[in-house]
Amino acid sequence: MVSPVIPTSPATPPDRQSAPPPPTGVTPLTESGARSHVSGVCFKIGPPRLVGVEVEWFVHDDRCPTRPVRPELLHAALESLPLGGTDGTSLPSGSRLTLEPGGQVELSSPPATGLLACVEDTRRDLTALRAAFAAQGLRLTGTGTDPLARPRRMVLDHPRYLAMERFFDSAGPWGRIMMTGTASVQVCLDAGDAGGPQAVERRWQLVHRLGPVLIAAFANSPLLDGRPTGHRSTRQTVWSRMDPTRTLAPDPDHGDVREAWAQYVLDAEVLCIRRPEGLPWTAPPGLTFRKWIRGGGERPPTLADLDYHRTTLFPPVRPRGHLELRMIDAQPGDGWVVVAALVTALLDDPVAADTALAALEPLDPSGRPEGKDGPRPPRSDAWRRAATLAVADPELRRAALTCFAAADAALGRLPGAGRLRTAVAEFAERYPARGRCPADDQLDALRSGTRRTPMEEAAP
């Protein structure tokens, strides 16, 4: 079996391993047991303190960016990476690398105590990663969709990805585009406390209301196959057109966020079922995990099946003990630093959180402006406008500028954050203050014939 983990981590992660048949005598999983388990493991309660990022990149050949990267160059770059970390298998600061289905490389930082440590650790490991790829004539490109007209193909034959490909292909091209042609920056923050200004429910509400502003401010995917799509964030548009049982947000009107998420998990279709090596992982069409528990599958599901099923769900915010924000396009250069700083400042500073919530209220009062029965994010009005117009939309621009100002003030209260505060302020002046986003740089470059901006790795 080909592992999707690249050579810095020889062990296959649990969410991508094959599974033996369930042992006999195991107590069957019940719906109530499944709900209780999901509620308990997906929202770890405590004062927020940890920060992490997952930064994804396309890999291009510097000499001929439009041709596929030769596998031997990719493997040579990966094999030359310096190993370190506490276990000797990760990058020096502890980041892990994974190879995505279309050849994208994703760096996942270790959880850090605070924003400053997270940025320092990630920068150190990214420096090593960029150097290793540059030595092979390869470049890491930060953009939400691959901007170049080059063949998109699955470079991994892991059974998880083969099952995903078959599942998504039944509903159009969007799943395959997502797997092979999109990249993101994800920010990971603690779920929150049991009560008070950092309560789980409050942070959950804020990250969902913040979604349209983050999409709009950092929109960076106006091109697909070398052509404009009419969307500033094509990546977000692609995600919004995929299987709604796993890409929409949970019901925002449910009073208990943990129970709402547990119900969401049970009602999502099963994308794949792990089987022993050599057998396909495809799942029966229309099988939700709830139906599986009720006897609809080839065998009773186990707790391990439930945990694996959770890794195949892709809503805008995914609770994994912490909150994983998944709606932001990959950024050029060190643009990910601005993303991490803005999100962390708005979530972890109670004053900034209050300001942001007030500014975001007019955009999407309930997450569904069309009413209680209207579409949920990312299909609701503000999310669609963010993907299409970004901060050229006047309401989104006003909300974004207020959020950037609130983050600026919060970073001013964070000791040692002067450089991060400057980076956030410079981004705000360059983009939302002018009604622009990084996608506009790509479009300007296309119109001018230079097409250099998406390939450059200069910090914003």
C-alpha cells in the first residue's frame, strides 16, 4: 500500500490506515453511544491557549511551471529534508508533512502555546521545506486553486482517495477539482471554555459569522485551468457545490453545538469503509452513519469506524477537540502569517471578539439570511458573495475593515507581537482598505501578460 504520508513520517496516520475486520464479541455501537462519543471528543473544554496552522502549497517546476512535476524531483526534495522534532521523524520544529491527492504538500504545525510560538515554529520549518524544494528546481505556490493550465491528476493510489474519487465523481466534477486543484490555510484554535467570554458556544458562533470576511479578505483563487472563473475564491465555490451532508455547516439554530455536531456526523453519508489491504474502500450509495448503525451496512460499525468517518467530513469549521477553520484560500509567501494573526487575535481577545461579532451581525444574523429554512453556510448569501465579489462587496468590506482594526488593537495588547501587528496592518491597507484581495493581483497579472504574481513567494 502506498502511504500518503511523505518520508518525514514513515508511519501512516490513523485516519489513512487499513483496518482489519472488527473483532468478534465487540459491543455494537448505538446511536446514543455514538452521539455521546462525538460530543465528548470533538469539543475539548478549557481556557484557550493553543494555536496551530496547516499550510498547503502547490508544487511547480521552476523551469516549466505548466508541466507536471516529475516524481523523482518531488521525492528527492522530500528525502533531503532535515529531520528533527521530539520523535526524530518530523521537521525541526515538529511540523508534519503530508502529500495530498493532486501532489499538493501540506505542512501541519505542532500545537503551540500562543500565536508568537506558532508563527516562529512554522516559519522555521517552512524555511527548511522551501530550501529543499528550491534545490530541486521546484517552487511552492500559495494560491487557493492551481492557476496554471496543466494536467490535474491523482498522484496517490491510496484506497481512501480512490474511494473519495468515486464518491465525488457521482455528483459532478467538484470533488475531483477539490482533491487535485485546491489548497488552503487552516487555523486551529482551542474550542473554548465552559462559560464566560471564551465559552465554546460563543467561539463557535464567532468563527461561523467570521467565515465570509475571511473568505473575502483572503480570496486568492480567481483562476482555474489558466482562465478566470468569475469568482475571487473559486476554491470556496468548489467546496460549496460538493456533497452537502459533509460540507455544509451544522444547524446553526440548534441550541447545543455539541449535540448539533453529533447529529451532523450521524447524518453524513459514509464516504469510505476501511477494509483489509487489497480490498476497495467504497461505501454503498446513500449510506449515512446513522443508517449503518441501524443495520444498513455489510457489518456493524465500530467506534473506530465512527472516528474515521469524522475525518471525511469537511464543513467550514471542523471540531476535532479544537476548532479547525477550513474556509481560507492558500496565500502567497508568508501571507499565512496574517491569516493566523487575524483569526487568533479576534478569537482569543474578548474585546476584539465583541467588536467582531457586532460588525458581523448585519452580514448574516443567523447564518441563514433567507430565514430559518434557508441555506446554511457556505451556501448562504454572505458566503456566496464573499466567494464571488470578496471585499468589492461594500458590506463585506466594512465588516472586514472593522475586524482588521479590532485585531490590530488586540495585537497591540499582546506583548512581542509588534511585527505581526505591522504585517496585519500592511495587509489591511493593501487589500480591504482598497476593496481588493490577493485574487486581484492574479487577475492584474493575467491582464498584463506577466502572470508572475501567483508564482512569486514574496510576503504581502
